[in-house]
Amino acid sequence: MAAEMNRMPFFYNQEGRLVQVDYALQAVSRGSTTIGIKTNDFALLSSQVKPTRPLMEPAEKVFVVDDHIGATGSGYIGDVTTLLDQLRVAAQRHRVVYDEPIDIGTLSRNLSEYLHEFTMYAVRPFGASVILAGIDHLGVQLVQVDPSGTTFKGSAFAIGQASDDALETIVKGYRPDLSVEEALALATQAVEGVNGGKSVIEHGVVTSTSKKFEHQNLAHAVA
Amino acid sequence: MTTTVGIRSKEGVVLAADKRASKGFFVGSKVVQKIFALDGTTAVAIAGAMSDAEYLVNLAKAERRLLALRRGYPLSVKESAKLISNIVYSSMKSYNPFYVELVVAGVDGEGAHVYTSDMSGAITSEDFMSSGSGSPIAYGVLEQGFRKEFTLDEAKKLAEAAVRAAMERDPGSGNGVDVLAIPNSHAYGEAN
């Protein structure tokens, strides 16, 4: 029986777990530290960029999905970019069908259903978690979607390497009245705190006033 | 039915169109919009079946946005025209054509451009172009009035005059003129 289970790792094991999905989550926890912070006025995405070597351009980690939505991810970067394209196509398809920008709930459900498909059959689930930040009729939204298709809504998330410690830093420093600059500093502190000092971090912000998701450069935030 | 006109000048590009939607020999609408901006840099004037044209414009908007996001910089006017003509061409080849004639006009790093795409997907680019049932009349005005050294304002005036002339003699065109001008300075900006 046990041998049979090993031959079919995409089925439940005897503890009732989907080990492939567990392994996918483990792959995410090996990824670079990535953070999302939300208040009523804005949502911020921050991701550590690695590896950084001389003469190499840092990889893009924070992405524009549509005018009003951004995404970042942790895990296998190839998987992250594939999921990102899924998000972008869903956002544009929504515009073609409804002539309206997609809302975050519909978009995250689309991604969640896509990821869930890969937990049902003999295929490799995506080794990536995604954090979405955006604004719609319900306000500023922050959502995390895991390889299992599980979706979380909330005010702060951390995924990737040492994400528990990073989240602890954020929980300590979080206030509902944080400014964008303070949130940037907090995210930077959280990422650098678990990665042994100075890190290359990419940020993206959407605010309730601009309603646009834009890359944020750190120099501007410090000033 | 319809008259649309596109003119390129050294300062930018102009689109003009009438506002009549015909239902056979009946004026279906007097306030129809026939010029659609794909973004701040590129716009399309439509003639033919409204439903086909609007669907095509929405599809082009989405495909342009996706490509721009994927590769990190926006499409040139030629790429936009080609994108639309590829969609139209493949539809024609699968016996499901879009009944449209479009004028695609815009500005990019190379300046101002005007293209037309018919329902076969053929695209051509000239200094000024017209489409729709009133286009033979509009072309008469354009051929007489066009100068290469036009300012954007002069191009606007000629585009409007060409559509107005067509409205006088073409029963498929009428009820006023819409004009859209895109200056070169909008190139690669997301203005308006």
C-alpha cells in the first residue's frame, strides 16, 4: 500500500495530505523574501531581488498587471512569471468582455482556480505564491494566493525565505495610519532584517488617490 | 455608410468622422461615436458594422496593453495597425469577416502616421486617408487641400472640411463632425 502511494504522489497520502502541494509551499519558502502591506489609503509590494552579481541587471520582481493592479511573487521565478501572464490576460479579457477594469476578487479567484487545477491531476503544482495589490470599487485590496489555490485577504503578508520572521517585524511596526514612506521603510527593514543587511529590494505602490499601480524607487521614499 | 478621415502633419495626427449611424434608409442614430482612442498615442476611426468595429477596437486595446506590459514598451502605430489587420485577415480567411474599414492614426518615436485597414486585412499608409461611403467625396477635398507642411491646426481644419463636404452629398454621412487630434508630444506618454 505504502509503495503504491509513493508511485502516485499526486494523491492524498495516509495522513490526508497532498505532498506535492506541501512541496510546492516548501519551494515558495526557499524563494526571496517578499512582502505586501496594506492600509485604507494604499497597498505596497516589496520583493528582495537576488542573486545580485557584478555586471548583471537585477531581475524584475514587482509587476504591473493592469493600470490599477500590481503583483509580486516568491518561489520559482519561471512559475511566478507564468502566473503573472495568467493574471494579465485575465485582466485584459475582463476589459474586452465588460469594458471595465477587473476587480481584485475576480482576478484572485481566476488565479486561484488556475492554480487549483494543478492540484487535481498528475502534474506539478506551481512552485510560487503570489501577492496581489490593487484598487477597485471595494477599496484598496491585498491578496495572497498559494500554490494550492488558497486565497488570503489581509493587511500584511510575507512569503519566501524567513517569511515568518519578516512578518513578525511588520506586525510589530504596522499601524493603520502608516504613510507610504513609513510602509516602505518597514518593508525594507523586514526584508533586510532576515537577509543580513543591505538588500536590493523592488517596490510597487497603488494608492486610493492615484488608482494606479506604479514602481516605487527607494531614493524617492527616503527623501 | 460613414465618412472618416485621417491626416498626418509634422506636428501630429488628426482623425475626423461624422456622427450618423444608418439602418438601411433610416438614420438609426445622430450622435454615434466613430473615433476611439486606443490610448493617449493611438486612435481608430471606424466605418462599417458598428458591432464588429467596436469589438475589434476593444480586442486591439487589450492585445496592445498585454504586449506593452510583456515587453516593457508600447507599440508603434505601424505595429498597432498590423495587429488589427492580422485579426481582420485571419477572420476573413476563416469565412467570418469583420465588416469594417478602419483608419488607424497615431504618434510614436518616429512621428505621426495614418494607416487604413479594410476587411481583407490589407493595410496601407499615406499622408491622408479616408474610409466609408463618403470617402470618394472626402478624398476630393483632401487631394485639393493637403499640404505636407501643415500645422496640426491646419490639418484639423482640412479634416473637418473633408467630412463636411462628404456629409453634403453622401446620404450615409451626416449629423455633425467629431475631430480628434494627437500631437507628437503624446508619443510614448500615457497622456489623457
